[in-house]
Amino acid sequence: MEDQRATTILPCNDLAASLAFYERLGFRLVSDYGDYKILEDGKGWHLHLNKAVLGWLVPGHNPFGIYLYTDDVDGVADRVRELIIEKEGPSLKPWGCYEFAVSDPDGTLVRIGRVAD
């Protein structure tokens, strides 16, 4: 059976700010095509950042969100502690995940977590 994966393509108003944010989460730039950047973490996360077309991202009204699964929720949280939306940090949610959430520079909701034991 062939491996499968999905990759998120996120529009960004400021590619440099978005790249810096996602690098803090653990991504690294692996391909740079100017207005299109490909990032990976070497463990299974893949993300493409794309310069937004004018009007796609309206400040305060970003409908996009991504979920990044990792066994090292606390380690990732430590790298972005001051950005965590729920100030208690990672916690067990009613839907059975241990997770936390941050917002990227364009207001994309980014949840980082794992299925609870």
C-alpha cells in the first residue's frame, strides 16, 4: 500500500512573517519559489505558503485553520508559549485531544495536538 498525506496550502499576506512564525513551530524552508514556499519539519508536517491574492485574507476574518499532529505537544508549546490563545497552555479537550491553539500572522487558526492516551 502506498503512503498518503495531505498538504495545506496557506495564503499569506506577509510571507516573511509567516515563514518566521512556522519556523518557530518547527518547520524549515525546503523550497523557495519567491511567492510560493514549501516547508517541512522532517517528521511528517508539510506546508506550502502562497502569497495571497488581494482580497483573500481580510484582517480579522480569516476562515482558514490547520491541525498539526505531534507527540511533542509540550515541546512545540514551549517554543510559542506567549502566542497560545488559551493561556493555560496545552490541555485535554472534550473531543479527546491534548492540544493548544495559536494564530499565525494572518489570523489562521493553528491547533497543535495529539489524540489523548
